[in-house]
Amino acid sequence: MVSLVVGILGSVTVARLGGAEVKGVASAFAAANAIGFMVVNFDLGQQVLREARESGGPGRVLPTLSKAWVVYSVVGAIVLLVGLVWDMPVLWLAIGTLAFSIGTQAGVVTTGLVGVVVSAVGAIMQQLALMAATLVLSAFDDLNTDTIRIAIVISYLAPLTIYLPFLVKAGGASKGGQLTPLWSLARKGSVWQVGRFFQMLLQKVDTIVVFTVLGAAAAGIYSVALSTAMLCTIMPAQFANKTMFDATAGGRVRAARATRSALLSGGATAVGIASLGLLGLRVLYGPEFVAAYPSLLACLGGAIAYGVVQVQTIVIRMLGTWKHLLLTSGVGLVVMGVSLLLLVSPWGALGAGVSFSLGTTASALIGAVVGKRLEGRQTFQT
């Protein structure tokens, strides 16, 4: 519940102080960072957790990830240097992708080893850091489409102050063997890369399409609609995190129960958002963003479905294969891509919202079948 409130306040702070254009740039930048992360991630966080679960070596998780972060930093520095020399517009993308990668991987592994409470606190801290940085920039009259990127990068890194101490403690208290070398984990994770990339596009590409086709201001208004609808995924994310923790600890993964919990909690949140959304947009964001309400309603179905997809993804990555993930995310992305081509031109941002809902619902339906089968194949008990 705190995450719900803080998530709204973070979005409101950027939109109120920066306006629709700054909000649009912020959302497009965040989406680009998430997509860039999927290019360099190689599923390392999940691969480390999966192997720690199977081999009993959680003490090696942080050292292994630290090596990956060094590699990321070196590659990022090279990209920055090339961008400076050749005057290429990749500087902020490199910085944002680097910060997003480290923060996200640390959060995934901390959740798997320690539990859901720490990740929930980290999510709250991320939004608080975004608000604080935005307020400071605004106070100095320096909040614009360039400096908002600084605030976003700070928000990516802020939760590390929570995650790293727990990772150090978990590693020091554990007993167990050596994990596979980094390059081998990256090789194993690379087969998951396409499916995870498709899944990330499923969540981000609509914002980028609106930004490209309709402009920054339209993307800002649409991003408010989407981010408000995606509040439906906060509670389901906790069920997904609990599933990952159970699996990492060696317990039985109960896919059907977690899926039902995600669906019910997301649906209940959606009812409240639909009922109060128009008033909330007017009061919190101002008259400029009231136009986001139709798109908000269009996105709600997809937000509920994406909460379910979060659970299904954990089940697949812990119990299944990359082919299962490729199937669920690929079908959803194809449905969404075709819908975007057909609906954005005639319907604008509303068409993007409908496309998002159609794509994520298709992915959730396929994932429900796959998750049920994987749950039944488990050969271990608590």
C-alpha cells in the first residue's frame, strides 16, 4: 500500500513540476533504459539464483554479480568515450542502462535470497529518490528534459543502499559451493535473452511508439495513463517475488495459487483506479492530464494481465526453459505489434492502450497454460 501511494506521488511530482513534455521524455528514457538492460542482462540475476538453488552456493552470488558489474562499467565507459569523441547521442542511454542494470540485478537477487520485504522497501526508496532529485532540480530552476535523466539515474541506484548490505550478510552466513564462472552463466542466460527482450518490449514499446509518432507531450500524457494503470501490478509483484523466494529456498512452486492471487489483487486495484481515476488525474496531475483517462481505462486490462505475467515469468524461469518464455512473450508481442500498427494512427494514445492490453492478455493466457504444466512436473517437495 505504501508502494501504491509513493508510486503515485513520484509520477505526480515529475508531471506537476516538469509538465507533459518532461514527463514524456522521462518515460521514454526509462523505457529505453529497460530495453537496453535486456540487451546486456543475459539473465544473470535469475541464472545465479537458479544455480544457487540447485547447488547450494548463495555465498558466491554477490562476488559473481560484482564481476558482471565491473564488465558493465568498462563497456559503459567505452561507449561514453566513443560518444564523446564522435558526438553521438548515446551518453545518457549508456549511463541509464548501466545504472538500471546494476540496480535491477541487485534487486532480483536480493529478493530471491532474502525475501519480498526488502524488495518492497527498495521499490519505495526508488520512488522517494526520484521525487527528492526532481524537487531539488526544480528548486534550483533546473528541471528540464535533460536534467530529468539525472533524477532517473539516481533513482535506479538509490535502492543499492538497501540491497547490498543484505547480499553481503546472506553471503557471509551461507555455506555452499562454487558457482559457475560468469562467462558460463552468461552463456546459459543468453538463450533466455530473446524471450526476456520480447517481454520487456511488451511493457515498453507502446510508450516509445507514442513518443515517436505523436510527440513528447502526448507520450507524457500517455505515460501517466500507463503508469497509473500499472499500479495494479504492485501487489501481484509481491506474489511473484514470494514465488521466486520459495523456489530459491527449495520449496514447492505453486503457480496456480500465485496466479489467482495476482489476478484478484490486480483486479481489485483496477476497480479502485477506474472509479477514482478521472478525479485523481484532475486533482493530482492537473487539467493538462485529464485527457489521459480514456487511455488509462484502455490500459487497465493489460495492467491486470501483466501482474499475472510477472508470476508466470518467475515460474518459467525457475522451472521451465527458454522456449516456454519465448512462446509466452513472443505471442504477446506479435499481438501487441500488429495492434499498434493498426490502432495508433486512427485512435492515437487510446489505440496504444488497447494494444498494450491485447498483447499482455494474450501473453497471460498462454502463460497460464504453460505455468500449470510446469507446476505439475515438479519432482521435489518442501
